Amino acid sequence: MKTRSMSWYALSCLAILSACTAKSNDKQVSTAPKKVPVSNLVVMDTTIYKDYIADIQSVKNIELRSRLSGFLEHIYVDEGAAVKKGQVLFRLSDEEYKADYARAKANFNAALTDVKKVVLELERTKDLAAKNIVSKTEVELLKLQYTAAESKVEEARSIMQQAKTQLNFTLVRAPFDGKIDRIPLKEGSLLEQGSLLTTVSSLNEVNVYFDISENEYLSIVSDSSFNKDSFNKDVKLILADGNPYPYPGKASIVESEFEKNTGSISLRARFSNPQGMLKHGASGKISVPIQTGDTRFVHQKSVFEIQDKTYVYILNKDKTVSMKSFEAGQRVGHYYIVNGGLSDTDQIVYEGVQSLKDGMKVEVIPVKL
């Protein structure tokens, strides 16, 4: 019995000793400095893209309106259809205009007949005057009648031409190749002069307008290579869904003065549109390439956010780390531009910032970016 008691006592002591040893080892592990990779800021001269809100407009976009009053008798095309220059799109009721043209043409022919009569009478009177059968005064009177008859012919010709033009206006044709928009009226609708029929857009090319500030404008024109007569800058178009447009564009300055309320000036970029993807009135963003010069960058792995502020952990002289806020600029690839708050001498924890705390002791692993 005594031997068994001694055995239990020895085992108990061994268990307590093992537990103490484990706690001691845990304490040693927990106090060991954490190994973290540390790097400096990266200085690069690269190209960044600045985005501007853009307004997309077709190079040709016009409203087709009725030049006459009357009933819309026939619509030859459907909404959204591609049309060719000169193609008949609409026909207005033309009976009244046909009658006007026929009447004007008849008056014109009658005026021509009157001129011929006067010419014949004038020739006959000249012969009689040469034989002293009639006086020369009658010849002069007939000449005046001839002039008046000619004037009536010109007047009748003008009225006939106007009637013919109005008759032609009953057929509304496409002014150029393009696509038509929605047709707000239906066959049989009563049209007033100036009533909107549809809109026609040529979508082979589009103009994309965007505004830049006065400071940005001055940075462009102060460049030694700037030439106002040949200024063209390559730009990209970002569509409303965030995807890039597959064709490049050329931007140029199209306005001669700044907008008073905003202090901005408009630039126009022209893009080809072979697939008709871009539509008049669409929106997007223009991305303009800008050389940064020597600019400081910090890797995205080093950056974290707290309440809309950006931070990094920097290494202190005593091998501890502390949070430091900075002003993050545009993201370029895997890096953020440093607009302020960090210096070239700052050593920054490269990654693993989620497991760090202010004042934590660390073991440095240098990283060269």
C-alpha cells in the first residue's frame, strides 16, 4: 500500500512539472519577436490614367421634321433601322400639293404663251412701222408688253418651282447613311409644319466630349511640344459597365474659352465605331494618360483602411512597429501613389499587417521591391 501511494505521488509531481514546463515554453513562444518583411517606398516614373466623365455624341445627328402640314400617309421604315442617303422614309398626303403644282405649271405655260403672242405681234408691228403703216410708238408699246410678259413668266416659273419643291417635301428622305431613332407618330397622324418625325444618326464615328480644369489645361499648353494646330492626345474610353472600349481615340481642344461657372474647358475625342457599339447620348469615362515623373509608391499589401483612412505599419528604431496614416492617391497596378504622410526614410511592413499591433516587437526581414 505504501509503495502504491509513493507511485501516485511521483506521478502527480511529474504531471505538475510537465504542465509548468509547457507553460514556460508557451511564454517563450509568445514573447519571441514576430518576423515581418520590411521595405522602403518605391520610386517610379510611370504612366497613370486620369478619368473624366464623358458625353458620347454621333458625328452626325439630326432631327427629321415635317416641312409641311398634312397627314402622315405612309411610314416606310421601322424604328432603329439602318438607312441609306436619299432613301424615302415617310410620305405625307400629297393630293393638295399635286394640285398646286399642276395649277402653277398651267399658269407658267399660259405665261409662256402670252410671251409668244407678244413676240409675234411685235415682229408684225415692226414690219408695219418700217413701211410707215403704223407709228413707232406702237412698237415701243409692244416692247413694254413683252417685258411685262417676260416678268410674268419668271413669276409663274418661281411659283411653279415652289409648288414642285413643296410636292417633293411630301417625301421625307434620309439625309445621310445612318440609323433612325424612335418614331413618335403613326400613319394617319396629322402633322403641323415642324412636327418631329424621327432622328437620324451616323454612327461610323462618334465624338466624346469631356471637361478639364484650367490647371490641367495649362499643364498641357506649357509643354514645349504643344502645338495648338496639331494637338492630339491618345486616350481610352471606358464604357458605362466599366469595360474598356476596344478602339483608341484622339483628343483635341475644341473650345476657345473657359466655362464661367466651372472654370473648365472642353476637349473632344473622336473614336471609330465600326460595330455600332456606341450610341448617341451614351455616357462613359475618358482615360487620359499622364506621366507621373519620379513618384513615390507603396505596395497594396502594406496598406489597410480604418474608417475611410489609409494606414501602414512603419518600423521604429527600437524594432517595434506603429501605425501611420498617409494620403493614398490613385492605384497603379499593385501600388498606390503616396500623395503625403510618408517619407523616403520610412521603412514599411510589406505584408502580414493584419496580425500586427502598435508597439509590437518584430524581427526584420528586408524586402527589395
